[in-house]
Amino acid sequence: MALGPRLDIRQSQSLVMTPQLQQAIKLLALSNLEIEAFVAAELEKNPLLETGGDDTLPLADGIDRVEDRPALAAETGSADDLIAQGLGAADSPLDVDHGASTFIDDGPADRMTGAGGGMDMGPGGGSYAEDAPDFDSFAAPAASLHEHLMDQARAALSGMDLVIATQLIGQIDEAGYLEANLLQTAHALGVPLHDVERVLGVIHGFDPTGVGARSLSECLALQAKEADRYDPCMARLLANLDLLAKGALPHLRRICGVDEEDMADMIAELRAYDPKPGLRFSQSSAAPVTPDLFVRPTREGWAIEINSATLPRLLINRSYYVELASGPQNRTSKAWLADCLASANWLVKALDQRQKTIIKVASEILKQQEAFFREGVAHLKPLTLRAVADAIGMHESTVSRVTSNKYLACPRGLYELKYFFTSGVSATGGDGAVSAEAVKSHIKALIGAEDPQAILSDDTLVDLLRAKGMDIARRTVAKYREAMGIGSSVQRRRQKALKGKAA
């Protein structure tokens, strides 16, 4: 066989994802609010895209809504061929069943103008207009803990004392505790240690009471002094908080030299104090979660709808396209205009396919977990992504993208779609499995109803759960209990004993 260069022609097949298909898959994993930001960016780049208003209003001349056009034949070619022909709407970027009924946004969410989307739960069924003033935006920002302390320091101190106070206040964490080493601070500022201690004593008198403390016992002692309850007995109690945490009340009574009644009063006094006084000035606020889906019961069953309040109505202005196309153009401008039309067609189609896919996945979740929506978390069943994917004829990765970062609102509350996918434990009767969330719900209910005089051990919980048809091991009960932040039987016995003493 001769060695040398030569040319060969080979035919092969490979799966290639076009940029448009990658974009469509990316859209699946985005929430409605992220989609809104993505569409806003596309509106700035593409002059052929516009946002529409109410569906009841007549469309402007030349503006075409994608759902108003007749369906195009899917066999016209590949994605790239369709885009080149301006027929990007005919391709199927996702594994969506085109035989299914077309999703139409004609539910309550489409007719509501409230900020929360569909299903107005307010009294009287009223809703707020989208352009209503946001009165929260007029509120002045709350002062931070450091600003609040510095205002007091400027009023009480001056000169070098104010410099020391500024240094100390800058090292107070958000809970109100001082993290600085006083000796190091004195060396850094070149001042005597007693001056730093004296300024710290002034800070201890600032509002909120207990700020600037270096330990929990010092924080509570400052508040006890403010309430004029800091006597030798209280001082000994604060010096032995570890014994109080362990519930060693007889030992504490001997150390403090008090009887049971006085000890109960002292514990009740401690419970009234704030262990983290600085947190009341915390500016961090929990961001509200906007649901992507609404589920509500109807006479015929269950209704599922997309929260259209967070989704802009995307339109293609074809009259503007015709106007631009009929004007003078060179090769570059003509290619740019064709690319804008193809991109707009594809984006509208991808968003439509995204809605259909989300509805399809949510419908199957509702079908699988209908007992949860009717009866509660105790009836939640084990469910996997593969089970949903096989039922609706999609790939498991597609279901995973659909359920990520999306929330469902129903009469029982607001849940992430991932919440409905949970592992399970075997049932004692051999008739299937029980969801891990359902087991946690039963454990929480049993512990919440336990008698303070008869605390349930993990072994007792195992027996009670097996009586309910849940075959679960003791270590699993302990794992679920710790995951919910519930202490052991010994810890709960001590906590309830302390609560009884304080009461």
C-alpha cells in the first residue's frame, strides 16, 4: 500500500444544535421574571419586535401575532433552512407534541391587571392597575446599625474619644456584637487600653441596649442592668448559660442560691431579652417570589395557567419590515433585516413552545400528585423526573429545565416545582411507597402533639409511623428530624421543662 496524501469523501450523520435551538433550550430553564429581562434585551436589539397590550384591543395594521397565523408545515426543512426562508416558526425547537391543543392565554391571569398576576384573591375581586404608584418607593431608607450608633457617638463624644468610638463601631457585626480585640485596637490607635475600655462603656449605653457586647452573657447582662434586674443571682446565672442550655436546673439553683420560683422568674426574664439586638436594624428583606403557574380547582377538575402578568406579549411588526425592505438597501442591510425577521420569528415561536412545555409538565405533575393538592403534604407521593418525562414523551433533561427556578401557586400555598419530586420510603403493606416529605410531615405532627411528660423517642416514632403504614428505620427518622431542625428527645424534654418553668 503506497504511503502518501490523498483526498477521501465520507458521508456521516451527526446531531448539531443550532444557536437558535440552544437559545430555545436556554429559555426553558429561565423563570418568568428572567424571561421578562431577556425579552427586554431582545427588544432593544431587534427593531421588528414589539410588546402588545390587552388582547381585546384591535391590532395595529401590519402587526402580526404568531398565534394568529396558520400553522406552517413542519416538513419544509431544517431549522437553518426555515430561518433562511423567514419561516422559523415552523420548526420544533423542543420536544413538544404539536398534536396537542394550542395553549391560549384566556384564563383569569390574562384579564387581571394586578401586580400579582392571575387569580385575584383579594376581597371583592378588585385589582390594582399596573401604573398605580408604588408607595413603598417613597419611603426613606432605614438607617443602618452603624449609622444609628455613629449618630449617638457624635452626640456623646468628641475628639480622640470619637475616633476610638468610630473604630469600635466599625467592628460591630450586624447582630450587634463587637468583634474587635481591645488591646490591638489600643495599639493601632496609640492610646491607652483604659481609654478604649472607657469608650466601649459609653457605647454599651447606646441604643439598642446590649450593642457592643463581646459575648451573649455580656449582651444579656447589659439588658438586665438596663431593666434593673442585674443582681448577684442573675450575674451567676448569666455566667453559667451553658448549664441553662443543658437544662441543669437543680445545679443552677444551687449556684445561684435561689428556689424554683425565683429560678423560673429569672429564666422568664432572660427570655424577654434580645440576644441579637443589632438585627432590628438589618436592611435585608426577603424578596417576594412571583409564581410562574397558577393551579385552581374547578367543577371539571383542575385548571393550570401561566402567570401572564410577568410575561410580555411579544409581537412582530411586519408593516415596519415591509417598509424597511421596500427602501434602498445594500447587501449588508438586507442580510441584517432578514436576520432580524428570522430572529424575531424564532423567539416568538420559542416562547410559545416554552409555555406549552411548561403547561404539559405541570399538568403531569398535577396528575401524579393530585392527592397532595386535595389532601395536603401527608399525601405527597414519591416522584422522579424520569417518571414525568416518560409519561409525556420528553427527555428527562427537558423536564429538569422546565422545573428549575419555577414556582406554582395553588390554594395550599406557593411551591417550587422541584418540591413535587421527592424520594420515598417503602410502605409496610407492600402497596407502593410513601414520599419523604409526607414522612417528615407525619414526624413533625407527632412531635408537635407529644405530651411534655411523655416525650417520644426515635424508636417510639418508628413504631407510630409503621402503624401508619410507613416502613422506616430509626436512623432515617433521626435524619429527617434533624433536617427539620427538631432536637432529640432529651433536648426536647429539657426545652419543654424550661418552657414550663418560665411559664
